[in-house]
Amino acid sequence: MPSLTPAGPDAGLTISEAADALGITVDTIRYYEKEGIAPAPERGPSGWRRYDPSTMSWLAGVLMLRGTGMNIQQMRDYAAAYQAGASTEDRLALLEQHHAAVLERLAGVHRHLSALERKIDAYREAIHSGRQVPSP
């Protein structure tokens, strides 16, 4: 990640630097800002967006939520709750609700993964013993 230490009159990262640091596109950052999911960053004297450590941290959190399957509307709701001054307890409840949904999906993935591993074992056994490969 590029240095987040302010330097010069336009302290902070440009949108391109922020996107590179986060491994996303400039368009993704703009989308999250337009949707109210990420705060609009301060602008430097040049008028360019400047992403400070706080804004970068928020964007990283947005990416974590998206990466765990939170949909855009839920992300909007979370951001709106934060911006409206919702209590820590209320925001915690939103995150715990999402956490439970992630665990449920993960359990389903683990069940499917176990079935896949059994199928792979059956194919390997069939190949090793010279028997017919099992049906799909």
C-alpha cells in the first residue's frame, strides 16, 4: 500500500493510488461514493479527491463487507446507520446479523465441499482400481 503519510499541499492518496492500494478500480470507489456506501473524501487545493487513512479504512471495511457477501442495499443501510449516528449497539446488531448469514452460507459451502471431496475420492478409487468412473 502506498504511504498514507500526508505530504505536501495535497495530502493523502489520489483516487488512482487509493484504488491500487485496495486492489479495486477507480470506478468501484466512485460507485461506493455515489451510492452513499463510502464517504466522499476531502479534496485538496487542486480539487482532486484525497484519500486519508480514515477514508481508506472505511473503504477497506466496505470491501470486507462486500467480500463476505453483504449486498449493496445492506451496505447502504449500514453506512446510513453510521452516518445517522446509530448507536454502537445498533451497528453491532447489523454486523452480527450479517455474520450469522455468512456462517450459514459457509456451512452450506462446507457441505458441498465435503460432497465434492467424496466424489473426487470415488473417481480416484475408480481410476486406481481400473473400475468404471462413477456417475456424476
